[in-house]
Amino acid sequence: MATLGHDVVGIDVDVEKIAALNAGIPPFFEPGFPEILREALDSGRLSFSSTMASAAGAEVHFLAVGTPQSVEGDGADLSYVFGATRELLPHLSAGNVLVGKSTVPVGTAEALQEILDEAETGATVAWNPEFLREGFAVGDTLHPDRIVYGLAAGERGQRAKAQLDAVYASPLADGTPLIPTDFATAELVKVAANAFLATKISFINAMSEIADVVGADVTDLADAIGHDNRIGRRFLNAGVGFGGGCLPKDIRAFATRADELGVGSSLNFLREVDSINLRQRERVAALALAQLGTDPTGKRAVVLGLAFKPNSDDMRDSPALDVALRLHDAGVNVVSVDPAAVPRAQQLHPQLTTTTDINAALTDAEVVVLATEWPEFVQLDPTAIHARVKTPTIIDARNALAPSDWREAGWTYIGLGRP
Ligand code: UDX
């Protein structure tokens, strides 16, 4: 927003995070983010604050707090959404817009508008779902593939639309499809998109289970069905499954919300999508254990990857981390390798042995699991590393390697749904 020319204050309750950001230090790994943060700070148009009073005087307030899975069940924890809104109330002025970015259960925008109205703020809610992918956050933000506005009915909604149009004015919105709609639709767009993506991944993972039984190749299958434009090849990579801070918790929260709305049976299939996905992690851990003989205790396994996807240090609901923890719990001497997530893993999961040094990790390994397809893992030279390991067995849990290259170099190659 600041690089687009707006004056921006970023507010968070985490004092340390705010201090780091003001010093130009990103609190997470994201390609291109350090540069754009520095540029924005240098422009003088961006600052960070840990006091809500810093919001006073702004015309547009983005609400981008987390909506994690609640500790009691599968629903979303909305305490940050409502907490931040209530704290913001005294600092809102008539004509302000509160723009929801957080992924929320349908009905939340309406509830927030009621809170603003009861407090007689004269401010209006708009819902503007966020579609950025981690690892591509900067590009996806500056060049979105669509912009969705959930607007209140009537003149109020039109005023909010004009304010959002001004925020997203050229060049960001140039040529970008704009979909103005109502609150409920805008809220649903986000969870429907993530549910569809999750379903696509679990579909191909289910195919990989079938392929394993009959000796078929799920990557050829995905290529072949993906050439049909109606299906498309993207999000058809079978493997250890989806993770991260969005897809898993969003499908659970969506199914839970459907239950609350009395239409649970419409989204029952999402529970199946979830269980296919979780099965993949078990499947990979079981495959690794099977390579270690009847007693895996103390045997050395290497898991390549900790983050839930490459170009991120995010380990929320990470399949790679899950596999490593399962092996660790089974008594295996597991070493996890990741280019970005090690510092955070050492804080959050001190029981795991973690390193950025691939070669040191591979020394004397009895099985290697590729769990996150970082380029440095995919580009490993199977011939060069063959002599390091004790047993040359690779489980390609992302189907990201060329089986023939590894087999020719003397490895036992095991993919998911690949003969
Ligand atoms: C997702 C949505 O893509 C994004 O639009 C939304 O705003 C937030 O949630 P993100 O969580 O960053 O983004 O990751 P994404 O690229 O969607 O990948 C999610 C997971 O699916 C990763 O664990 C990835 O490894 C896995 N995945 C993806 C597969 O297992 N197979 C695939 O073919 C694609």
C-alpha cells in the first residue's frame, strides 16, 4: 500500500514484531519482502505501531488479523477479529471503511457492521478477501488475479466501493477483474477457492493411492487429465499433501460453518478431503519406517524440508514437519533440513534435530525423504550424494524428482503413486 503511494500505519499487539519491522527486519521469510519493506520505510509513507490509537485519522482500516482453528474444535477462532474491531471503535470516524481481509466464516462481516453501528461510528464494513500465496506474496499482492469487494447494500456500499477503488487505483487495479458483490458472497469466495484447491490436491492424492495398487503413474495421469483445459494441470501434484496456515484450517472451518447453518451435508466431502490429506502424511511416515527394518530405533533418517512449502519458513500444519515428528516419535534418529525454517523450528520443536547443511545431514542416512520441494533439494545430484548415505533410498514425497536419474545413480527410488 505504501509503495502504491498511500500513507500507511501497520498495527500489531506484538511489540517485538513492531520494533523489528520499524527497523526494516521482516518477521518471516518471504522472497522480495525485505526489499519492498525497506523501500516503503525509506519513502516515509510506512510506519508500524503497537498502539491502536495510531489508527486515528486514517480513512481506510484493513483488518488482517489471523483466524486460526479454534482450540475446542474445527471452527475458526474469531477472537482476534472481534477483539481488534472493538479496540478500533474509539478511533473510527464517520465515513471510514473497515476492510476485512481475514478469512472468516460467512456472516462475520454483517456482525462487524452491527458492532460499528451500535457504537454509532458512522463507519462501514467492506469485505475484500486476500488470495496471496506464501512464497509469492509480494507479486500476488501487487498483481492480483482478481479483486473482490463485499459491499453493504445501497449508498453506504457505493461509498465504500469508491474508497476501495481509490486504494486500489492504477497500476494495481489496471486490467484486474473486479467483482463487487455482497458481504456473504465475498466471504464465501475465499473459502470456496481454498476448498476447491484442497479438493483438487486430495483428488490427485486419492488417485495416487489407486495408482500404487495397480502400478500406474499418477504424474502421467495428472499430465494427461491436466491437458483438459476444464481440469488444468495446476494443483494436481500428488504427494505428502497440503499444509500451511490456510487450506487445512479453512476447509475445517468451512465444513463447521455449514453444520451451523444446517447445510452440513453439502460440505461433508470436505471432511473426506481432509482425511485423504492427513492419510498422506501417515503413508509417507510408514513408507520411511518400512525402510528402516523391524526396529527403527536410533536409525538415521533425513527429512528434506520443514516448511509447508518452498520459499517460506512457515511450519503451520506442515506435512514435512509432521512426517519428521512421526519418525522422531517412533524412535528414529531423524534430521530435518530446511533452508529457511531451521531457526523457527529450533524454537518451536527443540526435540527435533534440524540443520541447513544438507551434506552433513545426509552422512550415514538410512533413508531420505523429500518432503518440501525446495529447489536445492530437487536439484540434488544423486550420484554426488550416493557415497554419503549408508543406504541409498529416497522417498520422493512430492513426486518432484526424476526416478530414472536416481535409479541410474544406484538409489532405490520410491514415489507416491509412481511405479
Ligand atoms: C493458499 C492459497 O493458494 C491462496 O490463494 C490463499 O490466499 C492462501 O492459501 P498457500 O497456503 O500460500 O496459499 O499455499 P499453496 O500454494 O496454495 O499450497 C498449499 C499447500 O498445498 C502446500 O502445502 C503445497 O505443498 C500443497 N500442494 C499444492 C500440493 O500438495 N499439491 C499441489 O499440486 C499444489
